[in-house]
Amino acid sequence: MTIQTDYGTVEYSPEDLIIFADGLFGFPKLTRYLLLRLNEGEGDDDSILLMLSVEDPNVVFVLINPFFLCPDYSPVLTPEELACLQVTDSGELSYYTICVVRNDYLENTVNLKCPLAINPQTRHGIQIILENTPYEYVHKLGSFPSVTGSTSDSDGSDEIC
């Protein structure tokens, strides 16, 4: 199968799709997505990906692996969420955060409170809201030492990682 995008023609097979049966927050009718690596020759680097809706190729999300930003990131899913994803432990899942892109990349933000959780075996995912965590809806990329290369927070306000 092929899909025409702003990035060119993308070939894929149905097995490549990630299925979000309930869609994503704000996009409930878009359920089938394709993950695209920015650096095709970089092996299995999943620190930054594009997630393209095959139902509406104008809808593209920038995803960031939250463990790249925050090595101690520890999402805890409810038993219902784990059952929905057909796993018994949240460690069996892959996680991504949606990035809001701005002109200055250090002003880009990620939502650590509502990650995408994907079962890599079934290729089904859900977007969850983490309860009782220090994670917020908005974290500036510039607040993460892994992005800025510093050993401490840029403004001292983001101490979750």
C-alpha cells in the first residue's frame, strides 16, 4: 500500500500500522497510524518519530521516546489499561509522548502525563492519562538535561527527571 504525504510517497503494509481503537485525544475517528523514523539509516533509533494518520495524511504527530528525555520515567497503568493492551506488566509496552513543535526547539513541549502506550507485539495502542504522578501536561524540552546537555535543569522548575 502507498500513501502520499508532504514528505513524499510512503509504502507500507497493514502489519506496519499502529491501531488506536479509540483514536487519540482530539482525534477520535483517526485510528490507524504509521510510525516513520526521521533517520532511516540509524537502526532502531526511536528517540524521535513521526506518527502519520493513514486515514488523513494531513495529521502528523511528532513523538519523542520519554525515556530519552527522562530516564527515570515510570508510567503506571491501571489493570484495565493493561488488559486493553493485552499485557500484565507496563514494562512490556513502548511509550511515546506527543511533542508540540515551536520555532525554537527548546520551546517545544511534551506531555508526559498523557503518553501513548503501545503493545509492540499486537501493534495496538492507547493514549492514557497518568494519575497521581509528578508528570504534567506541558514540559519544555529545554528543561531536560538530556536535551540541553547540562547537568541540571535550565530553570530549576522541572525536577521530575
